[in-house]
Amino acid sequence: MTTTLEPAPGFNAFEASCPSRRLLDTIGDKWVSLVVVALGLRGPLRYSQLSAQIAGVSQKMLTQTLRGMERDGLLTRTVTPSVPVRVDYELTPLGLSLLDVLQHLKDWAEEHMGEVDAARASYDAANV
């Protein structure tokens, strides 16, 4: 099945200012997607809880990801003065709205990854 999308007048997905491209720059980062899902499923989490939920993320990458997401308005960082200081991260309504988008990607992956794996194996066998 081939689908042809007709761009809106003045729309160019290849320009850096394109809204779709700018969004993909953000959610195309695997750590952003995983943070959105973790916070969306579990609610507010402390840094250590979030780090434990996301296998393989380094402290540096998680910190950079959280700062970028806060800058983009996708999550809030709440500091509670205590000993030790408590910092919680929570999705904003904007961040929560990404859950549906990511669910569609997850559904597509579950439906089609077998085909992708078969295509990769076929390609690799032919290009050894």
C-alpha cells in the first residue's frame, strides 16, 4: 500500500524550521521517548527512580534529556527543600499529549518489526 502525502502550501519538511522536523528532532531521541513513557505510565518520579526505569541511560544523557525536555515544556522539575533535597519530574499536559503519538509508534513496531528484521536479514545475506 502506497500513500502519497500532499504537503500544505509553503510546507517543506526539508527546511530546518518545519514544525514536523523540529518535533522529530525532539521525539526522535530515544531517551526523550523513554522518559515520556516512563513518566506517563508511572507519574512523577525522582531522578534515581527514572534512571532505574530506563535501562542503559547514562547519568549525563539523562540529565541532558531532562533539561531539554524541561526547556521544551514537556516536563516540570520540582525541587522540594529537604535533607537530602528532593527533585521530582512530571510530564506537563504537553508532554502527556505525546503519549498517544508514541503509542502509535509502539503499535507500528509491534506489527511490523518482524518484516523489518526479515528485510535486514535478506539484505545482510545478499551484501556480505
